[in-house]
Amino acid sequence: MDLDRRHFLAAAGAVSLPAVLAGCGFAPSSSSDSQPSGTDTITFTTWGTDSELAGFRSAISSFESANPGSKVTLNAVPYDQMFTNIDAQLQAGNPPDVFRVPYYTFGSYAGRGQLLDLGPHLADGFSDRFTPQAWAAVQNGGKAYGVPHHTDTSVILYNKALLESAGITSVPTSLDQAWTWDEFAQLLQTMRDKLPGSRYPLAVNWQGNGVTRWLSWLFESDGRFLAEDLKTPAIDSAQGKEALDFTKSFFEKKFVPQNNSVKSTKLAADLWYGQTTAMTFGGAFLIPDSEKTLEFEWGATFAPRNKRSAGDFGGNALVATKAARNPALVAKFFDHMTNADQMRAFCESASLLPTRADLIEKGIDFKVRPELSPVFVGQASSVKAQDSGQVASPSMSKIITVLKDNLEAAFVGGQDTAAALSSMSSGIGAATAS
């Protein structure tokens, strides 16, 4: 049976850490392209969709052609086995040289001293190719322990007919014209008044470990969950209250279904696919499945803005383990994987977003629905380095649990905002202190 991304994410929702993240794909079975031999070989473990794995294989072939005598052994594994395998191999002392990791999980490996400090091996000015927010996402203690391979971010996907049935015939076409929170709340209320009770205006994609996407609302209020030292809790603030009050109102005013909470097993995309909701938040990785399976007209527009625009910094980095046999060759491989031609080809074919500043400026064209590319690229540009740097915290896996427990209690458990923020602050403090 073929598994598309949507159904893979449903299966991944029950995995402990790491789990749901936009842009996470699936390889139907473990496979290794060849066996490693010698220090001129790099072993590389990843998961991926068919298009992602095809992109990796193409880039590897190009790298091997450009570096005669060098070999990259690609080991593709199912996502739900990926990090169990990596952790076991790290513990046993036989990890791969290179592996792929979500940004929100990166910090735990870097914080445990399991990754290679790339600073001595990368060329001067290497970091200049990336956006500041992308480079911040692979830092730990001021050192680079990975390279940002691609990203993704959430925008509003909408059902054109359902919006029109509520009298909404136009949507913002640029980031600076995105709906304000007040405008968005008014739009949601208009839709709630006109849609039947069995349908809802919105679904939000904060299920499972996607709870990190709630932080976009905090960032839109110009708030933080960690202070600049990346250890002190900062979520119990006026900005935190504003973000939590606003998102709680989605449940209180029935803008979203009750089963759209952070611990729900029902994914936001599935609510939208089934036309239970008129809109959903979703990443670019949803485009191929949406275009292939949906029988209604749909489009994409920018996420709403408050004090500023913001977005979630999804996607994955490439990292090398501390025991990598040939750091210089790894650095060459990372340089090749993140050059403009390779990154553009990978992102366009897989419906993912680049981390190179030049590609963000020039734009890319997805192979499916290329007219939507500027919406996702524009939204990704709203992420600040201070945002992605917090999510790369070594304590992020524990912070995710704190967010899930308290947001669930606030959204559907009756916990008031002040109590939720106080509990989150205590939990975050305990996570960063441990």
C-alpha cells in the first residue's frame, strides 16, 4: 500500500520524539545503496518521500562525479525508525557519518556533544549563503553543528467555494497585506455565522510535536518563550497572554472543531481535505497530495500578522556525527548539497523551501502549483533568527511536552490563561535547567 505524506503524518502522530513535522517524509522500506568502505566513503542515513530520496540520489551522484574516488552510501529508513536507529548507533559507537534531523530535534544532539563542530572544516564565508534564521537554527553555543538543508512554513490553505459561500471573495496577495489578527478574527466570525454547524472556518496544524507551530502566534505578538540566554523562561508575559488568549478564542467561539486541539489524533489537513473546515494552516509539503487528491478549488494566502508577521521554521538540517571518519569530505559534501543548483532542484521537486538567501530573493518554482511558491517563500522570510534560534534549544524536546500539556489544558481543559502561562514558565525553566 502506498503511503502519501498526509497518511504518514497520521501514523507518525503517535511516535514519541521526534514526530510530526511538516516536510517529514517516508521511505517504505530500509535500503542501502551500497556498503561503506574506507575513509573516502561517507555513510548517510535519512528518511524521505520518493521525491526527496530521488533528490538526494541525484545530488549524491553529482557529488561523486565532482569528487572522483569519493563515495556516499545512502541508507534510507522509515521515519518511525529513524531516530531510534540513530540513538542506538550513537550509543554503540557506530553511527553514520551524516544524518538528517528536524531543526527542533537538532539541539538535543548538539547539546549532548554527539555532533561534529563544523567550524574548522567549512570555508570562510560559508554561512553567508544562508538566511540568518536558517543559520541560527544550526547553532549551539555559538558553533555550527549542522547545515540548514531546507525549510518549510505554514500558510493558510483555503477552499475557494466555502470562502465564497461566506461572502469572502478575495484574500491577501502579499505578506505586508496579510490579515491583521483583528481582521482575521472578524473573518472567522463572519464564516462562523454563515457556515452550517457541521462546518468550521479553520483548522490549525499544531497536533503532536507540531505544537511548535503555536509559537508562531507568540512570535507574531513579538514575544519569546526563551530569553536571549536561551535558558530563562520568557513565555509568561504580556505577549504570551495575547497569543494564548487569541488562540483560545478559536475554541471558545467554535472557529475550529474541538478535535483540532494539540493532542488530537485528527490532523488539521484531514479536516480540511474532508471539507469540515474552510481553511487550514499547512506547509508547502502538502501541495502535491492536495493537488492530486482534492476535488475542490483551493488556494493559499499568508498567515495573519499582529505586531509583526512570523512563521514556523520547519524542515531539516544535515549534521555529521562527532565520530565522522573524514570531516573534510563531509564538509565538501555539505557544501555541494547546499549549493544553489542542488538546493533549488531538491526544493522545487519536493515542494520544500530553500535556506539560501539568494534563492529566497530570486524565488523558486515548485513543480506542482508553481504559482503558490511566492506565498510560501514570502511567509518563510518572516521568520527571524531570534525565533529559529529558540527552537534549536537543546531542551526543545522537553519544552515540546510542556507546551502540549498546557496548551491542551487551556484549549479544551478549562485552564485559564494565567495558570497556563505560569505552568508553562515553570515547565520550561525545569527543562532548561535539567
